[in-house]
Amino acid sequence: MTVVALSGIRGGVGTTSMVAALGFALHALQQRVLMVDLHPRNLLRLHYNLGLDSPHGWASVDQDAAGHWNEALLQVVEGLYLLPFGQLPADALSALEQRQREQPQEWWQRLQTLQAHFDWIVLDTPATLPGGQPTLPLLPDTVMHIRVLETDAACHALLSTEGAGDAPLLVNRFDPISQLQRDLLLLWSERHAQLIPQVIHRDEAMAGALAWKSPVGYYAPDSLASQDVRSLATWLLAQEARRA
């Protein structure tokens, strides 16, 4: 089982859409995939046709003394599963965050119980903190952390001031028409050896997919973004084969 955690270098870079698309693409490559939403905004579910008012999710079940977190697991199709975060009131969310601080290994222990059932677990985690440290929950070094960014001045400033760390960098929403984006991509490729060679191009199909409450590979399988994500999934499989 391979666990990959995606988080933005800042908010708003399309991390959740990428998790939905990557999970679908890995499944299309005959992988058993679970996508887990660890972000309190609970947006990953919208890419898989759950309603706006759906309270269903692992965090919601955690509040029920008689419930168990994996009861929130949803099957999309055979071999592709989703674990939404759920809806929590502010006081319950604060209590959950406190528990995660006190039990930082809890989520890794949970994921370990699933290793016989999945080839890949893809995590949607909140944007990284200063210094490139991911927000809660804490995960071991064996987890592949991917930092999502856009080729803009804000992301460039964060890379320059906070450093890139060792995590692979994935460029999302790349527009080759933009001179600034081309220049930044060239600069980053020279400075950051961990830059993933496959970029995800800016594509209206990605926005359309969310409007249709589906991953882009299902909504527009022939779109440029879908082709990019499939190439990314293939690259990840190759990387994992090398690590093995």
C-alpha cells in the first residue's frame, strides 16, 4: 500500500480537485484506491456527487460514541472508495483538533488497518504551514508528500522564503501562453530537483468537472487536464516501483 498526501503550498491552488482526479486516474490504471478527506472544509465529497448538505464523514462518525470512523467509507465503483471528512460544528471541530494534537499517530494507525484492501491511499490535507510542515495529522516519512503550487508570484515567494524541503512539487493550472509562468517554471526546474516533470495544464474542464460533481477524468476523459493527470498517475506508479 502506498500513501500519498497532497497539500498546497498555499490555499487555493486546486489540491482537492487534484486528489479527486488522481484517485480516479490511479483506479483507471487498475489500482485499488481510497481517497481520504482530511480537510475540515469537506470539499472532496463534491467531486463524487455527494450533496452540499450531506453531513456524512469520518469526523462526524467520530463524534458518535457508538460509531467507528470506517463506517463513513463510501464505494464509488468497485475498487474506488471515498472517505469524506463530514460536517462538524465549531466546538466539535476544536475538540477533534485537540485530540489530533494529543494523538498524532492516530491517523497513521487507522491507515495501517486498510493496507490489505488498497494499493493506494490518496490524502487531501490542508495547505502546509511555514517551513513546509504539513498541518495535522502527523504522518511518517514513508508517506509520499506532494506539495501543489501554481506558477505565480505568491507561490514563488513562499518557495523562496520557506524552502521546498524534500517533497515533490506539482505545478497545477499551468498556462504556457503566459510568459511569467513559463519563466517561473524554467527557474523552478533549475532550482528545485524535486519538481515533478509532469505539469497539470490550466483547463476549463477541471472547473466544469466540479460543477458536474465528478472527477475530471470522468467528466472530460479526452481533455488536456485528464491526459496530464493520467501521466502523473503513471509517473507515480513508476516512482513507487523504483522505491520497491
